[in-house]
Amino acid sequence: MKLDLKSFETYKNSSISLIKEKLIEFYGQERFKKLTLAQIKENIKALNAYPGIEDMKEVEHNDVHIIDENVNTSKAEEAILNGNVLWEHAAAGEATRLGLGTKYLLDLSKFNFSKIREVLINEAVKEGKSEEEINKIKEIKDRQLKEECECEPSDLIPLSLGLRHMLQLIYDIRKLAERNGKYADKVIKKQKMFIILNESTCDEISKELAANNFLGLNPENVLFMEQKSFHGITLRKGELFYDEMDSDGNEKNNKRLHNHGQMVMQKLHNDSIFRILDGERKYLKREEFLKFLEPFKDMISYNIEDLSYLTSSIDLQSLATALELGEERYDMVMEVVGQNPKKPQKGASLFFDPRIKKNVMVESFRLFNLKNEDLKLMNKNFNHYPNTLNSIKKLFEEGLPLGFEVKEAADGKEYIYLCPVQGDINFLVNTAFVTRKELKPIYNWKTGAQTTQTVKAMHDQDKQEGFKELTKKFGL
């Protein structure tokens, strides 16, 4: 059985059937009838384990396609200037690990060093650090934190992470236009953007962008999607169901997002993507969205947490390489970076699967008992789709593998939640893995431990020539 992606309801119904199928395969029909959530939670690593993981081999740096630093970027520049690249921004994350709310809206200029220390301490507690290690964090002086940040947080331009993310792309495209003797405002009008937000903040953020004249973009060229959250799934007497209402008929407070894999699959539902025209949402049917995708030479999917983006949102070498690989019939291009040696973190990692005789990018929750420090080549989460329609159509036909986990909801009870992964598109289509000659470590704001380097990245962004002036142009 496969996921049915025609609508939210067909996704929900087919997902229940697929989880049940997986549990019966693992436990057997008779055990499944008496199964409990506690038993599922106990075996969750094995349930999610990538098949044949024990035979997989670590991929070496030299076994990955190296991006030529001298690659001709003229076609990449032309594609951007002509509006033939779709810029997709994954900004729905609720930053549950950080515990600070929707990541898009976080404004670090409102922080002080006491708040940063609090974030660092909370992260240490989550990681199970010893009392001695936590006390050392408490004793970190403001002076030390300032050295790491290279500024006071209050010195930053008062902008949310999301606005910084959007503005950097506008800034870099304008610079590219000027270098090529083009009128920047006209080039910006040609750009197409797809912004994915969550239910709690979609209205606020989309209206903010509309109020700021879409940062110079044509409203017809800006698509939005509100990623839906889902009620927790309960197992009762051998039956799985989305547990939505209590015995009094009240909606349960147990909703969570189904990870970024559901985000990409939701694009294929009817009436899920919209434009904002004259202050109103105008929804698209699936066929309208597919038609919108037809002209693009590449779709680049950005994750809002990447910090290198804040001073370099356009990677011409990477784009040029993706366009070349697209001509060689690759439908997805994933950039690989190294593990952070100072602070190893979880994430998708590259392995060679001898069963299918190719490299695969596997999310860390499917890697059974491998530790963070065992993950060497990681997904940067800047994915190219040079033959955009191919990957989207394949996604609709196949759906993504359905991992799941048992988590506590806001109501204090535990439920099953699906966690499909966007990067698992690499299993569906011909995928090229690329990297740099100099393997750089992953650089993002994934956990509280990266907060000081995030302030520094924002400070570096603010120092760019003309960046502050651009924010004033839009009244920010």
C-alpha cells in the first residue's frame, strides 16, 4: 500500500493503514492485537531502522562528486536573472528543540547574555549533562559570550530570523543584477518564491510580507503554504486512529507537525497552496501548481536554520553544478557537509547501501544505535531539484517512507506521530550527492548550543555593505 496524497483526509487514512501494516510486519498479527504504546516506544529504533543498516558502509569524502570551484556560472546567473529558479523556503519549524517558538519569528536583538546563558543551560539539561558541566555554563561571563558573538545582541538590526532569511536573498539577487548591468527592481519582479509556514504563524508572517510589499517581489510570483499539524495517533484494542476528541466532545490539545517530509507531500493536495492578492488568499488546485512548476530550470529548497545563508544565500557554483547534473538526468542534487567536530549533532548522513549498490542519504533516527559522532557526511539541507516536475510527480506516485515516533503532547499524554523526511526523495529519484574540495562542517541553528554563533552570523550579515540600507528601503 502507498500513501494517498490527494488530500489531507486521504493522507491521514492511508498513513494509519501503513503504520498498522508496519507494526504487524514487526510484531505479527496476534501480538499486534495486544500491543501498547509503551511497547512501540521501547522498540522505536528497531521499527524505524533502515533495512540492511548493519551492512552499510560509510562514504568517503573523495567518493562524492566534488563541486568544481572554477565551474562556469554563466548559465546559473542567467537562470536567476530570468526568473527561472524557484526559491523554496522551509520556514514552518516550531523550534521545539530550542523551546523558543516559531524559528522564523525569533529576533535575537531582543536577547541579552542572561537569556543566551539560559538557552545554553536548557540545551545542556536536554543532553543530560552533569551538574558540574551545567554549573560551568552558569559561570560563563558576559565577556566570554560577547567574544563568541562578536557583539552585544542588542547591537543587531531588530529583524526576525525569517525576515533576515528573505532579505538576504533579495540583497544577493540585487547585487547579482547590478554586476550584470541589469535593473535590480525588474530582476526582483521576475523572481518566484514558495514560502512554507506553520498554522500558528502563517497568517501573521504572510500578512507581514504583504504589508512590506513582498520585499519588491510580484505578488503573483509568491506562493505560500500553511503546513498542517496533526492530532496524535492512539492505539487501542488493536486499532490505530487519530485521537482528536475527548469524551466530552472537546478537541484534544495534542497536535504536532509531521516533519518536513509531510511538508513536501502536502504540496500535492488540492487547495493547499495559495497566493495573497488584494489581501485575500487565492488557492491553487494541484494541476495549477504543477503548471506553475513547468518553466523552472531548478527549484532550490532552503532550510531557514542554515547560518551560512545569512551572508551568502546564492551559491552560483552549486547552482551551476545542479544545472549540469540536471542535464545528465539527475532529478535531485544534495549537498554534503561534514559533522561539527566541536558539537556533533544528529541529522541525515550519507552511506553506501550494498543491497542497491548506490549512495543513500539516511536520516539519523533510522540509523539505529549510531551516535552523532559516528555521522560523518551530512545533508546540508540545501537541496536542488533541477528537473522539478520529475521529482514532484514521482513523489505523488510513490509517497515518502513513513517513519514514526512516540512523543508527549501538550496535554501530557503520549501519542504516535509520523516523521517522514524531505531528504528521502533521494530514494525515489536519480540523486547526485555533491560536496566541496574542502569539507566544511555543518553550520546551522539547530540547538541552543549554536545560539552564540547565530548572533555572530547575524552580526556579519548586518555588516554587509548596503544591507542596513535595504532594510530601511522596506521600512524595517
